[in-house]
Amino acid sequence: MKRLSLFGILWLAATLLASDTWAALDTVARQRVVLRTDYGDIVLALYPEAAPGHVSAFMEWARAGIYDSTAFSFIQPGFLIQASGVFDREQVLTVDQKKMLHSLKGEFTSLLHQRGVLSMARDLDDPDSATSSFCIMLRDSPHLDGKYTVFGRVESGEEVLKAIEAVPIDENRHPQKRLTIRKAVVVDSPEAVASLPPVDAEDPVHKRIRTAGGIGGLLVMLGGALCLAVFGGRSRWAYALGMLALLPGFIGVLAWLMPQIASPALSSILFAGTIALFYLMTRFERN
């Protein structure tokens, strides 16, 4: 009887310890990381008790801007979406940012791979090869439990996940358009998320490039028009050069003034219309 009672006490103690351990692993940090995308914000809650090394590195990298201008580069609908980390970054890393990057030792726990869970990507044959790339689970995936580090979960932004999951993909499961993470912002509390300003629809780097291209395109167009006006009637080569100069100039100006409609197809159509108009004008002048 005593042995049975002792066994019962030990079993109860083990059960309570396992329960406390699970609760500790599932404890979230006070801070939140907000991934700002063109589809909206994804708010991440992190598990510092379960994966202290991963959470510390992830927050440090987010504060340093390492995730800014990265992208979701892999989508398997009904399974996961993967952020490429620094491997598909539009902006070049600074020297200080490069120094921060390092491999992460695996921190495998009993936390389950459920929908919305953050799981750090790694090489299949090296459990300690994780770096900045991570996945967001789109369904429960028990075959990954204990093999990949769970370090957080999506707290809000379910509609953003659904929108990203619905983006068309190619045969390699890469999205057919870039899904940029404009910025990863660390806030001190869940309440601070609501005070974030609206995300700019266009990245500042893109805006500078577009503006420079527009100004350059305008100069090229002026040069082409000047060539046509001064030499177009004297030389066919000058006429052809002037007309050709209008193509890149026209596309650059169009993308500068109207980025929302500056597709290559529309630019080509409008350029063809411009060519036809110039042709008719020259025919009219010669007659």
C-alpha cells in the first residue's frame, strides 16, 4: 500500500512538473514584433522560455533593421509560408548588420507545430544551422515537432496570412510577385501595436529609385525631342535615334508619375501610341 501511495505521489509530481514546464514554455514575452507588409501587419508573440537564443537573436535582428526589405519567398498553401531572411533582401546589409548574423543552436522542445506557430528554418542535416529565415505554419504539422525550433506564434494578422497564402505561385512554390516585409518593428507591449503609424505603401528606397528613373527619363525624352526637332528632318539616323530615345524616357516618366499603372504592357501600348502620333505629325508636316 505504501509503495502504491509513493508511486501515486511520484506520478502526481511528475504530472504537475510537466504541466508547469509546458506552461513555462508557452509563456510569451512582453514585447511584440510587428511584420509590416503591403497586405497589413502580422503581430508576433515570442516564447523566450522555450527558445531564449532564437528569441534574443530574432528581436536583436529586428531592432537592427535586418528583416527590413526581406520577403516571403516560399508558399506552400495549407502548410507554411517562409520568410527568406537576409537571403532575399532588397537593401544591402551594413557592416554592423553583417556582424550580428550567426547560426543558432537548435532549441527543440515539446511545443507543437500548430497553425500560426513560428518555426525557424534550418538545413535538413544540421540542427544547429538556423539563421534569419523562418516559417509561419498554416496548419498543424506534427511531423515537425521536436525537429525544428518553435520560438513564437502569430498573435494577430490572420487575414494577412490568408491573403499571402492566396497569392499565385510558380512550379517551385515561389510567389509570382514579391511579398516584401517592409519593416519589422519591435514594440514594448501588446498595447503599443495600436499606436504604430500606417505603413507606407511604397518603400523609401523604391521611391528614390523611381524618382531618379523619372528624372532621368524626362531628360532622355527631352534629348530625343530635341534631336527630332533639330536633326529629324535632315537625317534618318537622327530621326530614328530621337524616336528610340523616347522609349526608356517615356517608361521612366510614366513610372515616376503613375506607379500604380506603370506596367510594362501599358507602357508599351502608350509608347506605340506616341510613335504613331509622331509619325502622323511628320507625315502631315511633309505634306
